[in-house]
Amino acid sequence: MTLAKLEDLKSLLRSFGSCLVAYSGGVDSVFLAFVARQVLGDRSLAVIADSASLPRQELEEALEIARQFEFPARVVRTKEFENPNYLANPADRCYFCKHELFTELVPLAQKEGFSVVAYGENASDVGDIRPGAKAAGEFQIRAPLREVGLTKPEIRELSAHLGLPTADKPQMACLSSRIPFGEPVTPEKLRMIEESERVLRDLGFYDVRVRHHELKAGCLARIEVGPDELPKFLRDGARPKVASALKKIGYARVTLDLEGYRRGSLNTATS
């Protein structure tokens, strides 16, 4: 069944004639960019948006994957940090980010003769709250993975089948997602978050989020690691190392969320 969906995806991409893929280096976009290259060859292009919300390591890894698997990738600078609506961090912040992305990608596709712009929304995303999908609809961006009914687990399975290193990559979101809605997004906050998450990954943690909260007495870092990684955090001497490192980065308080990493935790968290 899964391989049949892969063939459906190839047929759909072939019908496009040419395709520009909104690329991030995540599970979905790597898979889509790779298959588009298989089917369309030089008539496909992966384009990654660079801004302060993208960790440097993620950018480097995304470009390295493109080099390794020989699909063309290009970097464009996006300007969401010039948009006060984005910086205000409303609940639909992702709409403004994706709107800016597609504002860059659609003219690029038109200029270079790519008939379709596609992004990595998949069938598992249907029904989720995704303001970015609204922006995609406004720009008539295609979602081939969703259109052929590929779910996240199926994309991981097929990625492993194709030998892609992202098959078991943790789900990622932009750094701005670590800041509670309504608290302004700033490059300085994102720097602190990025450096803090690097500390945790360097210690061997896999599923990592550092949630940034503003308090009267300074900033608080609320650390989430995968639920199965919590014993390691408490047992292996990570606690004092992490606390010390994050305070040097600029946090006044450092806490560990005992529920572990889970999507959408900022929707219910309070500062």
C-alpha cells in the first residue's frame, strides 16, 4: 500500500512537468525534494528560506542532505522579521511566516519557469490547526504528499526505504514556536533558544525543546526532552551542567518539564 502511494506521488509530480519545492530539511520536505528530483530531474528545485527563526545547524544539515543526494537546493532570505504582525506572535503567527515564504517562492518559480510550487504538508496534518495552510491556499501552493494520502508514518517508512537520513529525524518547528503566543518574537530570544537547545543535543538528547518564558525577574527556560529521556536527564549528571550552561546564555531560571516533550505544550502553558 505504501509503495503504491509512492508511485501515485511520482505520477502526480510527473504531471506537474516542473516543480519548485519549499524545502526545510525536515522529514517531509527532504522526501518530497528527493522524489521530485527522481521524477523531474533538472526540472525540480528545492528552495530553503533562511531567517533568524531557522537554527544554523538545521540550515547546514539541510544543505548537506541536498548535496549528498544530489538534488539542487537554493537559499533565499525571507523578511518575516520586518513584519510587525509576525513579531507580535499571535496564534496565527505561522500564517505570516508562510505568507512571506510564498511571496518569495512564487515569483521565483515564475521567473525560472517552474510550473508548480509545492510544500510538505501531509495527510496526517489534515484537521490540525495549521495557519500556514491558509497562506498556501491563497498562493495556490500544492501539497503532493497530502494529495496522494501519505501520512507521516508512511513518509518515514518510505524515507527509510529510500535511504534518506531523515527517516527517524525528530519533528522540528521554527525557533519562534518556543515562545508563547502573545510574547514578542525577537532575534535575541531566538539566539538564546538555539544555543540552549544545542547544549542539550550536544549532551545526547534527541527530542528537545527549550520553551522561552518572560518573567518579572528575567527569562525562564522550560526544558522539554522526550519522555523516555527524562531518566537520563535526572540520572546522568545533566541537570547541573544544563542549568549552568543556560544561565550563562542568559536565563535567570531553568526548569525541567516533567511531562516531557509534546506538541502544542505552549498552548496550555502559562508563564
